[in-house]
Amino acid sequence: MNKILISVAALCMLVSCGNSGTATEKTDKAMTVEEVIMSRRSIRKYKPQPVEREKMEKIALCGINAPNGQNKQSWEIRITDNPEFISAITDAYLKIYPEAAQDSNFVNIFRNAPTVAFIANDTAYELSQIDCGLLGGNMVLMAHAMGIGSCCLGSPVRFLKSAEGMPFLKELGFSQGYNLLYAIGFGYPDEEPAAKPRSMDKVKFL
């Protein structure tokens, strides 16, 4: 894992600094990145401590170095590890969906993650959702390389866009014209889920 961490972190720095590296370096990094991609899992059970701020900054840095159309960087990110804020959203959610708490593993609406990143796209750019997806992919892979689990989330976003959730959405302070697209929960894993099967059937070469 240390080798993976060092190589992926170095790769992010190469992207941000524009250093292409040698052919051998690229080959080594590609193999190591493959290990990170293939071993990443969505985590839904976390240890209680939030992810350290400096680590989330590194994860966000790798996120914003994702490919994006015309370098528009058509995203905004809000990150919180504020337990009061997360609990307040969860409490409001449970008033509408009390059955969620019947799950013995339920801690909060964000699949129990203690740190949450909210990703919004610029609605003025028609490909901004793709850019935001690429950003999130970078973030979850860098997190995994650092021993941090993650889970991409859609249902909390639907709640935040409801009448009951709108006050919390406003607190996130996204700029006008930006739409909350999805969230990513981050935290130190307290589980090791098995890989789910993937099919290459939908991949065709022409």
C-alpha cells in the first residue's frame, strides 16, 4: 500500500506540475494505478474520526487536476467534517424517512461517512456533469491510495433539493448557476467489502 500511495501521489503531482516523466516511470505508475483502481471498493461502514484536513486538501487537489472541457473547471466543491451539520441534515431526513434508522448500521444519511464532499456543476456548460464525474473519480482513487474509503452518493442530494433539505443546501453556499450533482462520503474504512462482478459484455471494439 505504501508503494501505491507514493506512486499515485507522485502521479497527481506530475499532473499538476506538467512533468511528463520518462517512459519507464510512466509504465511503473500505470501498473500501480491499475492496482488502485482494481482494489477500490465503495465503503459504507467507517471509523468515527473524520479525515484530516491536509489529506482532504490533497484529495481535492487531485480532483481538480482531472481532465475537463476547455479547462473550464466547471465544478465547485464543498467539504465538511462538521458533525453538527451532518447530524442536523440526518435528523431532518429521519423526520421524513424514519424507517432508515431501522438499519442497525445507520449512522448518518451519507452512508455513515464522517467527512463529506459535495460536488456541483456549472449548468451554463453542457458537459460540466462529465467534468464533475472525472473530478470525483480522481478523488476516490487518491483517497483509496491513502487508505481512506469513499462512497459516491445520490440520495442525500435528492433530499437536499427537497423543501426540507433546502436550508442545508443553501448553507453549502454554491455560486449562482451551480447545481448540486452528487456527494462523496469519505472516512477510514471499518469494513472490507468483496468486489462485485463486472462485465465486459458492453465493451465492443470496432
